[in-house]
Amino acid sequence: MGTYIPHTKQDQIDMLTSISQTWDTLLSTIPSNVRLKRELNLPEGLSEFEVYHKMKAYASENVVFNTILRGAGAYDHYIPSVVRHLSAREEFVTAYTPYQSELSQGVLQSIFEFQSMMASLTGMDAANASVYDGATAAAEAIAMSYERGRRTILLSAALHPQTIEVIQTYTQELDVTIKMIDTVDGRTSIESMSKQLDESVCAVLISHPNYFGILEDVKGFRTAIIDSKVKYIVSVNPMTLGRLANPGSYGADIVVGEAQPFGLNLAFGGPYLGFMCTSDKYVRRLPGRIVGQTVDSQGKRAFTLTLQAREQHIRREKASSSICSNQAHCALTAAMYLGAIGPQGLKEVATQCANKAHALASKLESIGYTLTYKQPFFHEFVTTTPVNTALIEQTLADHSILSGLILDDHHMLWCVSETTSDDKLDEIVAILKEVHHG
Amino acid sequence: MNSVKEGYYYLSTHEWVKQESDTTFLVGISDFAQHALGDIVYVALPEVNDNVKQGERFCDVESVKAVSDVYSPVSGTITEINTSLEDSPELLNQDPYGVWIMKVEGSLDTSGLLDSAAYTLHLENEH
Amino acid sequence: MAKLIFELSSLGHQAVTFPPSHLPSVSFDEFENQGNIDLPEIAEIDLVRHYIGLSKMAHGVDTGFYPLGSCTMKYNPKLNEDVASLEGFAKIHPLQPLWSVQGNLKAMRHLQDALSEICGMDEFTLQPAAGAHGEFTGMLIIAAYHRQNNDLKRTKVIVPDAAHGTNPASAVMAGFDVVTVKSNACGGVDLDELRSLVDENTAALMLTNPNTLGLFDPNIKAIADLVHEAGGLLYYDGANLNAIMGLSRPGDMGFDVVHLNLHKTFSTPHGGGGPGSGPVGVKTHLIPYLPKGSYLKDLPTLESAPSLSIGRMRSFHGNFLTTMRALTYILFNGKGLKDVSMNAVLNANYMMHQLSDVYTVAYPQTCMHEFVLTLEKEKDQYNVSAKDLSKAMLDHNMHPPTMYFPQIVHEALMIEPNETESKATLDEAISLLKQLHQTMIDDPSYLQNAPYTTPVLRVDDVLAARVPILKYHKE
């Protein structure tokens, strides 16, 4: 059995003696009526070797697919070696929130760089140091938008279903009304939004691309939201900004999203990386940690946690959010990823994702699948399938390919990334053709 | 330290009100308040045309490590806010009795307020 | 001072490239990005040196002693990291078919059962992403429970004045009004005041035990009974569970809901501020309210929700890799988790005892895993603050204790040594703190101007907040 306690028995005895205590007196502040009078019903501890193999046995019971055609909020991208190695540096991994600026400039600067990259990518004035994930980022953006007398939010029905659920959960005990904006042929309807815009509305939230991979009329929404008290919130997959116009350019007030595509493992759903960007006007409404640039006593550039009076440890029950962590290590990893691939690399990844997805879509069309929606899309799309989707999933799985996500018996949401080669796409279609005709 | 200005009325929560004309009043925070907060970094100003009520919160003031609600010593409608505080919140530290936060059109009920002598006594008793 | 990554950029550099693809190009017309993407362009070696440079300006548990009270900066075993990077965990899509993730489900069940045993609870959800997220989850569960019982007047949550700031903030996010209960002279909940606050409007009491002063509340049973008799529920903030594993269990104390911080008690790394993981445990009567996305008995899929679920707290199933690190730690320690807690208590009492001839302990009595010093006297006498003393520690490769928390102690320094520190390390820290105390008397200005050897000297926080610069601007 292993232990991470460095004391020898003799150390313990010496220490107890020097403070005139015994184990019994030391623990006597726990009253006997709540003292556990037995050992924990857990096995004895194990050696490192045994633990590793036990955990590896669990891991081995999962299926690691060679090819992944499933996205829906979690995206398979190549993670460069340099990112994996640098992010494992122990000084980053084992540090806490950088409360002591002078000792934590490395962590602070890495977060400042992350904020700068996200603000730049989204075309916004500022970003926070990150939140739990994309869905909670959307819920926190909603909480930023409330105004006196305005507590109605309009959500696109084409948001990720889990994002809608999280917003429902976050607002359920508050005096907030959620109204849905209908979709027409997979695209969020501006007309449906406009009909519901009234003086109670404080925010409109759409996703671009949306859950079905479809590009929304992001400029049209901006034009249609006339009332300056309504915040226009856009959720984006930041990888797509390698090709798509940034939300700042079309007038978004708050931009949120999931930055897992930037160098983070699929990891069965977490940890991921929610990001939030906004204009100067709303910076003080951002939740969570924010790093700012300042100077030290010698006038040298320095970084520090700032605008802390927004936060729970100062504002307590008046804080708009209780969040007190950020996904610092994930943010560090994402910044390393962007540093490693650079602007050209990001453009390349986005372009390959889009090209490959469109190629797969047309190949599937050639074997009897139809595109369910006739709309522009990025790297995800929905098909109506000629055979049962469960059969498609099973058949591709036999070839170590994770199919698109089953939406129902005859609809599947596909996603293609740069990790799937051109040739692989032909192979996939060949396999599916067999199912179809088999 | 902790000067008290004569001719002003105070709330026990350290705000002051000064009568400008029959129905116009200026509102700010006391020297004690700015000392207690330390370096003020931000003032979340209220909006013009908002109604305020005596004893009710109308804005908050932030320092690096604290945030404090500011209560109105007067009832009425806000006619002006001191927008210079948006860029220079430190003015409240520099000249607490010269720098006002808001101008209110309304009426003053001094029965719920402390005059400078009473406020001085309040500071001595409380702190 | 290190350059910013943007200042290293020079046109045309790119560390990592991608295999070519020869498919037809898609054009996005009016959606297309017309401008430049403003990201740094850097060669791989320069990227590496940049981040290694930054890592040298960071302080982790692996760098030096980190007695940051309440944050539990214990050693983060390397084994955890190896496990978390296993392909069979790291490369699994969260929406894979259930038959292909059986190992994950078994591991999650294993962890949930172990946490239930350690805490004396009946079931756990691994969904919440961090401690504060767990608190919010727990508060929503409590709100839903009272509503289900048609007990709609319970709008009040009682929180001690020494509580973490997240407690009141989480309660408000769940729609409650917060009422503060004072601490008594011994640092525990003031029973008389609690009695006067608890009534038919009480939804819950949120409590950390041992509390934020590092003290085990001797009246915990009476407190629990008081709240339960009034029809309220008890919420346990598990921030300090690391002091009591195998010694006492929140479930046995009477708590109905608990959250844990896996990044504290169960040794998962803090990563510079996250990711954490905040599993929530409940007694049987609250299982139906657990969030969607939890892995619960009798639910057909991971996407199902129990009958009265509060809904989904975040996407997918929680910070899965973090939970696997915690399971690794639990397997490694097994029953020995009790030794972990006992040694955490030993180290704290040892340090407190050794320091108490020089420093003032805020509540001088046997503590659990941490204790709080007050520098109120020193502040008056020498004009040296808790912050000044902390800054002076930075020159000695030692992270300072938590400053100014809990807020009920003036000039507080909260010290949590953790069980993974050796006697030699503790002795070194004790000796440094005593030496700095002497300096305080001899030459207070030395502390007032510290630190001297860090990459930057005393940082101007006021300027940062008055004139926020939150992103890089090209010169």
C-alpha cells in the first residue's frame, strides 16, 4: 500500500510529543456522537502499479474509435505534441488561482494571453479567464443581460439542446421568462424573434453555426434587434472563426462558446473550456476571473487578477455568479494550441473541416442520403438516412468509425474534422453503400 | 482624518446630502466612507430620471478588495449624475465633500438624518 | 519581464502544420472572414521557450510549500496524470453509444460508491464542474424539494458569517434570500442566534465543518437537529472534508446534501485555478432531484434524468478526467484515507503550536487541518499588515497563507500545511515566519516593501482596476 505522507512513525511521535498531544487528544475535538466508530468500508490501499492497472482495465473496456464523425458539442481535432508536453509543466499544473501576483506572473500572463487571443478571434473588447464549459458560458451570459423590468430571454430553438437545458436549470428559481425562437428549415427565424421582441426582453441568444451545423443570418438578427437594451448574444464554435467573420464585425454584444476544439481531449465530456467575450460596455458584468495588465512598484509591466469587486468573495450574496474557479489549465492549453498552429493553421483546420464535411455530404447524397435542411453549413450537417440510423452506427463501429449522432431512426447529425483523411471519406461511403444495398 | 463637513446632513451609513436650492440636492459619501473603502476604483452610477428614496440603495462603490452599497439620504428624482466619476473614481478619495455622485430634485426630510454634530458623535461612538 | 506571445510573433512562422487535403473548396460568401486573424506566428522552439519561461514565473505545489488555507494545496500524485492521459479515457467522445463506454460507467459508479461511503451519503452525481457549481446544484435540489412538498414559504438560507463567499452567492442564484448567522466566541455557530433565526421559512443551513477557522463545531448534532425539526435541510460545504475522512462523516452528522472539491481533498491538481470538480452527494430522499447527465442506478441512459430532476447543470457528464484522477487517489489510499486526514490535523496543530509563542492564533484551541492567525496587533504596533508579511514570504520560495479570510478575523492569515509536507518543510516555514516576525519589529519597512526577488515587485492592483487593460494592444 502506498502513501503520500512523508512522515515516519518516529516523526509523528516526535511531533505529537512536542505539542503535548496524542492522536486521541488531537482528534478529541470531534464529538463522540458524530465520530465514525469503524474503519471506512473501502479496500486497503494499493501500490501504484496495481492502481494503474486497475484504472487501465477500466479504460480498456471503452472503445477508442480511429475515426470520429460525431461532433454535437465535442470535437475531435489533432492535438500537437508540443501542446501536450508544455501543458504538462508541473508549475502550471500544480499552481492555484494566481492570488499572489508577484509569484504567479507566469500563470497570470498565460491567462492574459488567452483572453487576448479570444477577444481578438471574436472581435470583442475583452474576455474573461474562462468558465466551466460552453453551455454554462451561455447561461452566465444570460445572467449578464438582466435589466430592471427586463427578464425575458429569447433562445434560438437551434441551440445545442444541452445549452437550452442548462439555461433552464440556471434560471428556474429566478424571475426569468424563457421564450423560444422557432426555426424554419433548420435555421432560426428572424421573423419569429421579431414577433416576440417587446420591452420585457433583455437578451437574444443564437448559435452560429447552430446545433445542426447551419450558418445563421447573423447580420439579419443584428439589424432586427433595434432596442439597445436587448443584448445580442452569439454562441460560436471558435474553430470556425478561422474562416467565418468574427461576431464583433456583425455587432454581437456578448460572444460565448466552447473552446474544447483548441487542443483539449474529448475526455468523455470534460474538462472543457467555456469562454466569454464582450464589449467594454459590459465588461464589469462578466462573471469569474479576469486578468489585467498593470505595473509593479518599479513601473515594470505586470499582470494581476482584476475587477475583483464583481466576484463572490467580495460581493457575496450580491454577486451575479458564484463561480470562483476558471478552467485555467484548459485555457493555457488552448492558448498553446493557437500559438502552435498560428493564424494560418487555424484557417487550415477550419477550411479542411468545412471542405471535408461538404465532401462527405455530397458523397452521401450520391448514395441515397438527403440533406435534411437546404441551408449553408460549416462542418456539421443533418442527413435523412435511407436505412435505420442504429444500423449505420453499428456498421461503421465495426470498422472503428464513430458515426454521426443519431437524432432519430432516420436522421443523423454528422461532423467531419481535419483528422479524417480524404481517402477515409471514400472508404466511409463505400462501407455505407454496402449497408444501403446490403 | 475622518473630517465632517458642517452644513451637510448625513446618513449613519456615511452618505451626505447638501441642499443646493429649494428642491435640488447633492449627494456624496463622507470622508470616513472613502477612508474605510481605500482607493476607490469604480463607481456604478445610477441613471438620470431614476427615482430614489431616503435610506434606499442607489449605487455602489468599489475598491480593489471591497464593494459598498451607497444609500440615498434624500427622496426624489435624479436629474444629473457626476459622469467625471466614470473615468476618475479617485475624485471621491481626493475631495469627498466637494465631489458629488448625483443631483436629486425632491424634498429633504431631515428627521431621519444626522447633522454634522450628530454625525461626528456617531463616528466617535461607532468607531 | 517576459515578452508577450504576441511580441514574439513574426510573419510566416508556424510550429505545427497539417497533412494536405485536395477536396473542392467551400466558400462562405457573406459569412466569410474578410479581415486578418490576429494570432501570434511562432516557430516551435520559440513557443517552447516562451512557455517554459512562463512556467518559471509560476509557483506550484511541486515548486515549494503552499500552505494556502482553505484551498488544500496537497501534493498532486503523478500517477493521477498518467491515468488521466490513458487513451481509453482521454479519447472517448461524450456521446458515444453506451456499449462503447462501459469502462467509464463502471469507473464512475466505483467513484460514486466510494464517495458515498466516505461521506455517509446514499448517492453522488459527478456532474458539477467545481465546488461552487456543486453548491449551486445543491441549492437547486433543496429548492426543488421544498416545492415538491408544497412548502413554498421556505425562502431563507442561513449562512455563517465565516462562510466562503460562494455559499451566499450560490444560494441567491437558486432564488433564496440569505440570512447570516454569527459565530460564537469559540468560532462555532452561535446556537442561540441560530435558534432565533430558524423558523418555518428556513429552507436550509449551509455549513462547512470543520469550519473556515479550521475548527470542528462541537454542537454539530444540535445544529442539525434544530434545522431539521424546523423542516429545513442541511447543506454541507465539503471544502474541508480532507480533515475528517475516516473520522467523521457529514451524512452521520445529519447533512442532507454535500458537495466535495475533488481538487482539494482528492488530490487532483488545481491547474492555476481550474478545472476542478464538485460532485454532490445526497441522502435517499433527494436522489430523484439529481441533475440530468448523472450516472444513476435505474436510469436507462446517461441522457436520462431522475423523476424530479433539477435539470442539467452543464454539458455532458462533468469533468470526467478530473474524477478519474480522484478515483485513482482513492484506490491508492483505500482505508488509509483516515491517515491522510489524521496527518493533515497533526501538521496543522504542530505548526500552530510552534508559531503560537510569537503569533496570535485567532481561536487558540486544538484545530483540525488549518488554523487562523491574526496580525491585528502587529498592524497596530508596527503598521505591518497580513499582506506585507505574505509578500515577504514570496522571497523564500514559499506561497503565503490565505490572507484576509475568513472576514470575521482582522488581518487574518489562514494556514493549511497539508499531510503531504514533511516535518523538515514545516520546521523551515515555522522558522521563516518567526524570523519575519522579528524583522517586523526591527525593520517594518522591509516587510512593507517586500517582495524583492520575484520577477516583478509589488504589483499595483489599484491601477489595474481603475484603468482596466484586459487584452494585448499592438504598440
